[in-house]
Amino acid sequence: MTVSTETELKVTLLTIPEVIEKYAPNLPDKIKACAKEGTIKINGAIDEIPNKKKKDIMQLDVARIIEQVQRVDDIEEGKIIENLIRFGGFCHNLALVGDVFGFEGEEYKSGTDTLHRWLMAYLCGVTEVAVNEHDVHPEDATTEEILEKEKVAFDARNKYNAKVSDTSKKRVNKETGTWSAKEQTQDATLKSIGIHINSYGASQESAYFVFKTFSEFEKLIDNQNHPCYVDPGILSNSVKYFSDELDKGIEDNPRLFGALCVVYSNYLKNKKDRDAFGVWLEDKSNRGFGFYDANWWTAKVQHTRNMENTTLRILCVFNEYRRVQLKRNIIELTDLKDLLSVMNVETNQFVQECIVSETPVSYSPTVSCGDDESLDDEFNI
């Protein structure tokens, strides 16, 4: 099956208010609430632009963010509020100078590393900021040429500054036409199975599930030799099945969803087990899927092996559920050799105790620590 991976290249210049309206609509109210408490000044900066006469000063209303290049989908609202509270408002001394591109014949300028500092400035009522005009896009520059220059600058800045999530990088790569063959295949596969992840896969309107991050989802679709890989045809059927069995809350936990897909696709041997799995998913009694807090499945897992660990946890709990009913295991250690081969000694011991020794799974509710991809380093201001 051939699926088109072409994407139309375009340059969308957003003003700061447009960025906020589209990607952080609740942020202004949060800042205003802090202002009422006296923790953030919102009628201008807390200081003056240092050495102002020797700097290029830009009015903030001509500032533009190129949607296809900047990480508009990954705005760190918590860090914005945290930093503004820490300093009492927007501080020019700490914001330093932002690099911009000019556009020949136009007044507006696009920022290369300025998204968060410009958001902070705007929300605090600041009207002008210090900039360095890195280069100017000629009037006859093509879309491809503009995106290439902006992308090079974006990558150079973020190589040493704030971490940009892999999911955001993928979106930028696609929308600037710099995505790899592997990323194009991921896009096509996700489209074929009805999954939307950021800008990849099926459209949000037609997708069965919409996720914000890849969050190890590559393990399901990239490498046929990976223990979590699922054949796309089988995975498509599993996704369709879960669209009727799971509520939309699962979209906040892509690793749990991925692990459920692995279990349903690769480890349930017959219709009787698959039917029982559907009953288990809805069961909220002891040992039923609904009995466990959603965060428990993916918490305290082996580093870089979240989906594998979560898959094993699901298999052990579901096996225990069925063992009570059938007086026998439906999962054996030999069934799990590929998964166990990449896990540490502690995980192997846990599974052996659950399957061979038939030790009940220990459960303590947990709280979410957030998804790894959202734990970016503090952005550089």
C-alpha cells in the first residue's frame, strides 16, 4: 500500500496575540490572577533595556513567529509563570537580546529563539524589546529558502539552549520539508491505522485517537525486530477495537495505550482470551483494569523501557485475573522471552514471581509525574 507523504510547504507568520489565542488561550488569565496577588507586574517591564542606545529596539507589535518552525506546540506555560513570579515580571536584563530575521520591504521580523521571552514580554504589557537582526529574507525569497534559513537558525540556537521535545522537532521537520524517510514512513503508518500525533498521521477529525506526543509510540511501528512492534494491519484492527473500548482519557497516556495495543495484538491467543480482555477492561473490581489508577501502569518503570515494562505489567495483572477464573495461567514465561530479554533482573524476577510462583501483583495507587517529553530543561531567557 502506498500512502502519500507529501506535505505542502508554507510560511505562516503569527503575531504574539495570535500565538496565545491558538496555542495558550488560558495563559493570560493565569498571569492576571498572579498580578492580582501582586506577584507579577503586568503594566510594563520591571527594568529598562540596558545600554539601549547601542542596541536595535523592536516594537513588539511587529514581532512574528513562524508557525512551521518555532515550537508553538510546546509552550511551557508553567515555566513562563514560574520565571515571571521569580523576578516579579518581565526583566530586560535577563531576557538579553533575541535574534530575528527581517523581511525585505516589510516592517515585521521573525524570531529565531524568542518565543517564550516574547510571550512573557507581551503578557507583562511590555511594548519593545532588544533584538539583533541576524539576516534579511530577500523580497523574492521562496518559501523553501525562508524555511531553510529559519530552520538552520532554530536548530543552532536550540542545540545549546532549552531542550525541544522530539515530537515538536518532528512537526518542524515535516512542516519545513526537512523530514527524513523514516519520519515520512511514520506519518504514513500512523495515517493508515487512524492515529494522530501532533502533525503526523490521520487528521484530528478522522483519527480514532489524538495524542500530543510520540512518547515511545515508535516502538510499535518502526522496527520489526523490536519486542513491542505490531504489524500495521493487525495494529489497525486493534486501534479500531480500542476506539470502542476505551474513553478519550487514554489520550493522556500514550504509553499505556501503546502497551494495551501490544498485549491485544501480540499476546491474546484466541477469541476467548480477547473477549475476556474486553470484559477485564471494563471491570472495576479487584484485579480488573478499572480497579487500578491509570498512572500506576506506567509508573516506576525501567529507564527507556516504559512501554515494555507497562506491557509486562498488563500481562501479569490480566493473567492473574484469568487465573482466578480458570485455575491456570493463560500466559507463560516462554511467551514473554522477547520482552524479558531487554529488561533488567528486577523486572524478570517480578514476572517470574507473578507467572511461576503465582504471587499476586502488589498495588499501591500513585500520582502522575508527567510525561518524560514534557520535562524540558528550563527555557533560556
